[in-house]
Amino acid sequence: MWFHAVSVGEVLQLEPMISECRRLWPSLQILVTTTTATGHRLACERFVDCHVDWFPLDFSWAVHRALRRIRPDLVVLVELELWPNFILAAHRKGIPLALVNGRVSESSFAGYRRLRWLFSRLLSRFDQLVAQNTIYAERLEELGGAPQHIQVSGSIKYDRIETRRDNPDTQELAASLGIAQRSPVFVAGSTQDPEERLAIEAWAIARQTHPDLRLVLVPRHPERFDEVAETVVSMGHPLLRRSRVTEQTALQTNSPVVLLDSVGELAACWGLADVAFVGGSLTNRGGQNMIEPAAYGPAVLFGPNTQNFQDVVDDLLERGGARGVLRTGRRWPPGSSNCSTTPPTAAALGEAARRFGSSHDRGPPDHSGKS
């Protein structure tokens, strides 16, 4: 079975699926391919019992050679990874194709509709199109997916969602970074330029009333780690980098700002947060996954651009478990940090967010046969 996950986020989504495949078919040979270096490195770490390789270049000769060499019984693509030559070649060879956790955001859909002639040709080749929700399913059908092959499963990101702050990964991370159990922590995750600078400014304001508040920055793109480190230092703040932590430095550190310059640890890091800012929402990216931070019960913050996860955002706001922090897109107003400077407000937001996460936690699959 061939699974393709373009990068880190998609690789993480594969974990529950591959785990279930291993349970059902212990002798199944599994190939996991990626297209980014960070995704490839994480796949090698997470799937030690699978073969991990690079996805072939989408040239006819390359995909034909790869399919002839691997001869998969099934190809599974995550979200909406459509490689025309690969999909058409697999279909011609009679290899079943499946798309899982399918997502078509509102902004993407507007552009895809103009290329419906292409998407229809590709989506019609899939034997199974599994969408996260009914809206995405309808968009897949409008783009050319066969209705009888489309189904809704919910988001894989809800599977085995972590809600306990005392889970081993979060505890290990806290110990490594020298973060005491009662230390208030502001995590800004999946950030892009200029969100780190804005987060630092908001944290500095909050620290005037909460001097022990620590800030953890988690840039979305690893290639920006050094750039973000320079930003922190240039703004006059001591910095601890995760990549340079040893057991001794963790015990001695009192750095108020931490840069999580590692790959695959954001999910555990959200468990440290009393206040969580979800990045990509002050830029035109459209936001990032709000589910993981919300499940731990911090106060969840984000900017105005959240169209990529609008259904999740609407649900969080309706339940009172999150707060938008920016309206103009130019600055992060001091008033927006109220949830970090007013503990009762943070606690109320966090409890609502935790209930949101718990209500969506599907947990491990039920194999009991009971309905």
C-alpha cells in the first residue's frame, strides 16, 4: 500500500491510518512518500516499520518507472494532492486510487472551479474520495468527482486527539525546556512572518502584569528558524533554542523566550499553553489547524484570516472557546492580550475550548463490533 503525504502535517495525519493498517494486516508492506525534506525526516522517525521514500517527479517517464517498480495494490493521497501524470498513469495501470481527509477551502475552490476541466479529469479517476465534511464533499463533486465514490468521514485530525496535558510527549518537552508545571505559557504556533514579532510584542505587554509568563515560538517553516531567532534577539530578549538544549541547560535556563526549532513537536507543545495563538491567520495563508491546541484547554487566539479552517473556527467561536485578536491585519492591539493578562478570562476561554476538543475526540477506532 502506497501512502503519499506531501509534508509534516500530512505525515502526522497518516499515523492513525497506518496504525490501523498494521493492526488489520500485520504483514502488509507499506510505502510512505513525501515531497519535502522535513516531511521525509519526520516520516523516517514515525514509520520505522515502513519503507519511506521520495515521491517521484510528476513526469510521465518518472511515474511510469516508479509504478512499474513498486507495483502498489492501492495508492492513498492525503488532503488534495493531485499529480496529473501520476494519477492518470496509476489509473491506466488499474491501480485503485483513494483520497483521504479531502479538503477544499473556500479560497482554493474559487480557483479550482476555473480549472474544472482539469480537476474533473483527475478526480473522476479516483475509486474513493473521502472528505472531511459535507461542504468539502459537495465541492469535490462539483469539481468532477463521481458522487458514488464520495463519502464524508470527518477530519483525521480528530482521531486520537490528545486532551491530557500530562501526556508523555508534553511532559518530556516541558522538562527539556525547563518549564515548571505552574509556569504560565504563551505558545505561538505555526507562525509566519510577521506573526512572531507581533506575538513577541503582545507577550511583552502581558509580561508587565505577569512577569513569569514565558513565550514559546513555533515557526511553521524550518527554514525560518534562524531568522526568527535573530528577531527575538534583536528585540532584546534572551532566547533558548530547542535544538541546543541539553539536560544541563534545561536545568539552568530561565530564558523567557523559547524557539521550538524542531519538527513534529508542535502537537506536544500545545499542551504547555495557557494561551495559544494559531498562526497563518494574520497573513493571507488562511490559518492553521485549531483542533490540537483547543483540545488541551488553553485560551485560543487567531487573526481574521481563517478561511482554511472556517468550520472549526465558527464552532470554537460559537462555544466561546476562542477569540479573534486582530481586525486590521497591521498590528496586534494591546487589548487583544486581555486573555493572557486576565486569568479568569483565559480560564473561561480555555474550558470552553477544552469542551470543544473533547466533543470532537473520536479516540482510537472501536473494534468491538458494538454500535
